[in-house]
Amino acid sequence: MIDTDPLRRLEEWYLANSDGDWEHQHGVTIQSLDNPGWSVEIDLQGTRLEEASLREVRVERSDRDWYRCWIESRIFHARGGPGNLREMIGVFDHFSRDFSA
């Protein structure tokens, strides 16, 4: 059975790409923003997603319920409101599964 929790799937993706070398120069960064909100960066370099592209995803429901996801320079970027972290990680999960299909 495939785990449908996006955070668990991100953990699995990170572990699958950690080979003793990749994780020393690349990885996943999740930080808080001061507006408030979240910033996510997932380095795709050296992974099967390295050459992938993603049309920008934008959702704007309110000042605190929003997110934006895109790929630039082989990095998946996401910014969003304080309650949107799981959705942002979910966009990455959906994108990574679609790319491997």
C-alpha cells in the first residue's frame, strides 16, 4: 500500500536520495516566514527529478491561506501561508509521483 501522507512521502524521497554523498551538498529546507508562513526548498540536483519542470502552481484563498510552488535552478521552491505547509509538500509529492510515472 502506498502511503498517502505527503510528509511521510517526502521523508521517503529524502531517504531514497541520501546515498552518503548527496545529502552533504543537497537536501530539503523548511523555514518559517515572518508574514507568517512557510518556505520550502527541495534540491533536485543529483536526483531523478533534476531535469524536471513544473508549471507554477498558485493558490490564493486569503491573506493567510495561500501558496505558490515552482522549480528554478533545479530547486523546487514553495512559499505559503501558516496553515499551508502540508499542501505545499503535497504539491511536491504529486509532482514527484507524476514525473516518475
